[in-house]
Amino acid sequence: MSFFKALCGICYSPKLDNSLWQYQNGVLLLKKEDYEKQNSMGVYMTDGGLPNSVLLFCGDDGVLYAIKNVCSHMHRKIDPIPGSNTLRCCSIMHSNFDYSGRKISGPASRNLVVYDLSQEGNDILIKIN
């Protein structure tokens, strides 16, 4: 990541268009095909009634994960790092986390919040606690 992007907190993961998902009664719902069309390791969703930004990504292990997309250090977004089984804060300080949200290194003061995710047919359901 470039120094400028890191300084400004600009992440690699693109925002998923709000028309492709819905949030109701504490559940974020989207179609698996809409996620897969992004041709990206991860996407984030924000606004649309969500209490906070959510990162959805496919780990190196082939499993889908959903996390609260906020680092406790500088409240920056999180990106999956391909080939490393880790997530990284997009700030200059680079806090690193494993897929369970546990901090591995860096100045973050807390682990990440990981949401329950399930799949029903072509639907991805993320329970926002």
C-alpha cells in the first residue's frame, strides 16, 4: 500500500454498492453472486442503516468471514492480506490480526469484532451483534 493511501486510511477492499445488500432486524443479507462479481478478496458495506462498517472477505482457507471494519487504534478500515492468513489495518502503523479477529501485532488496543455468518442457498446472512 502506498504511503499516501495508508496516511489517508484508504483501503484496498472496495465498497459494495448499497443496492446489492439489505440490513434489517440485525441481519445483513446479500447474494453470494453479488459478492463474487466483485472479483476481489473482500468488500465492505457501510451506511444503509448499518450500525458500523462490515468487511466481508474470503480467507486464504476458502471460508467467508465478516468483521466489524474498524481498527481500535485509529478507527481505520481493515483489509485482508492475500497469502498471509491475516488482516491488516490500513493505517501507517499496520496492526495485524488473524481471521478470528485476534491481534497479532501493532498498536491496536483490542481484537476485532467477528460476526456470525451463515449461507442459505445463494444468500449470505451476517448477524450484527
